[in-house]
Amino acid sequence: MPKYTMYAPALPNVPWQDKPAGHINSPLWRYSENPIIDRNPLPGVARIFNSAVMPYEGKFVGVFRGEQTNGVPYIYLGWSQDAVHWDFEPNKIPFVDEDGKPFMPIYAYDPRLVKVEDTYYIIWCQDFYGAAIGIAKTQDFKHFVRIENPFLPFNRNAVLFPRKINGNFVLMSRPSDSGHTPFGDIFISESPDMVYWGKHRHVMSRGNTWWEGLKIGGGAAPIETSEGWLLFYHGVTQTCNGYVYSIGGAILDIDNPSIVKYRCQNYLLTPEVWFEERGFVPNVTFPCATLHDPETGKIAVYYGASDSYVGLAFGNFDEIIDYIKDNSKVTETDTEIGRR
Ligand code: BMA
């Protein structure tokens, strides 16, 4: 029986491998067959990474960042029976506007996929006269309607909470620049209708500890738990040889998620194996989704690796929560309501 409670639908077929003997220094361990998606996964697409998956009708569906052979990123749909082996649709997701007319972004990357009530939302980064956030909705993974861009440029790493809080949708984001942003904190905003956004609040600052000293950004959709919202996010440090992206963990207040209750001062995963250290952009682990089962406490984290591959890591819910709590270090900017 798990010690803490996770509020999510049961997922008995979550992908899983037991913790290897001798594993230390992190509550997450890697899947032995990583990476789960290799280079050149489909015609015209050179690399798939930074992608999000969900259970759907007994199988799994995912939105995948596909770097085309012309270098331009786009979002592709994929299907899987086991959440490890994926079949991709050959064409880009065909977005239309509210009137049903084609409405394709110029480029699209780092998609997240979150179900709120009976609708699935895809959230990504795109051009809106600069780097900005795009959103589309679907109920059947056949029709994808792009809705109004939630925010002005420049912003990235938008992640929707999986249920309304105090009656409103809540979207996490990371205001940025249009390049390789050398700064960035996590904020949240609320909306009654996914069109008008406000009540902007600061959640977490960069720089708590060295591995996340430069910038941070939301990762997987937060998981509702008895301790608060469990968030896997990315933290970046700047070295003499470029940026290094690690995976961090925090727990946010359930009713006021701009308040950080616990924040792990150690990374949960950092580039250590060849496909994380070697690729188009070396030293990147970039979480975008989890699959999780409340009955067994199994959590699978999907992360992009070195802007070239998708990796899978596993962890026990209780152990992850305990690790975050035991190693928590929060500052004033974490624990305040985030309204100045
Ligand atoms: C960020 C985003 C991510 C990427 C990372 C490392 O700014 O563009 O898509 O994984 O850089 O290159």
C-alpha cells in the first residue's frame, strides 16, 4: 500500500522495470532499453525528443516533437500498445481553427498533452512574432482545433494542470526571450474558459541550487497527490561548455499552486549516459510527461535526451515524495503567493 495518495485514474499497464541493484543518488532509474525512440524514426523526420504521452482507450497516444530533415520542428501523433514501442502517423498533426480552416503553426516544438475534464489539450512552443505558446484541443485525436494563443511572446514551457483549481484552468509557463534564454522562472496563470488569462502568479525562481542556477521550466503535467501537486520540471546550469539540463522535483500547494511546499535541492536525474550526453545538443534531459498508477505507485517519466532521443525513467511514488521532502530547500520566492 502506498504511504501517500495519488489522485489519478488507475493505470495497471504503466511501463515498468524494477530498480536495479546498487542504484544510488536518485529516486529515478533508467529503462534498460533506452532510448525508446531512435534517430530517423519516420520519413522526413530526423529526430524525435521532448514528447508527451497519455493513456487512451486501453492503449497509449502521444504528441511527439519531430525535427524534420529540413531542421524545422513539428508535432506528430503516435500510438502504442505498451507505451514503449511507438508507431507514428506520417504527417504533421493537421490543426484547424475554430471555423475548421487549416491553421498550422510555422513551427512547433516541446508539446505537452493534458486531459482536463473530457478534452485533451496539446500545448507547445511556436512562432507568434517570436517564441510563444500554442494550444489545440481534441476529443478524438482525429480533429485538432487550435485555440487562441494564451499569452504574448515571449514565453515557453507551458504545462496545463490536469484539473481546474478553484473553478479555473491553470497554466504554468516560463516567460523567456526568442533565443536560448539565459534566464527564467516558472509562473502560473488562470482562465475560466481557456481564452482569457489572468491572476498571474510567480511559482518558483531559478537559482535555488547550482544544477538549476540559470533557468527552470515546467516539465510533465503535475500529478495530484495527498501532499500537493507533484511537479517534474527541468533546471539548467551554465558551464564553460554550454547548458546542462537536469530533471528536478517539487511539490506545490494543492489549492494555491503558486506556493511551493517542498523543492528538492538535488536533481532527480541528470545527463549521465551516452544518449543524454551525446546528440544534437549534448547534456539535455528534458521531462515532458509521466504515466503513473495510483494503486501500485509506479511512475514512468518520459524525457527528451540531447535533443535527439526519448528516454524513459522509473520511480516509486512514495520514494520520490520522500526524497523531495527529505532534501527540500525552499526560499522566500518559492513559498510566497507570488503576487508583487
Ligand atoms: C530549450 C528548448 C528545448 C531544448 C533545449 C536544449 O531552449 O528549445 O526544446 O531541448 O533548449 O536544446
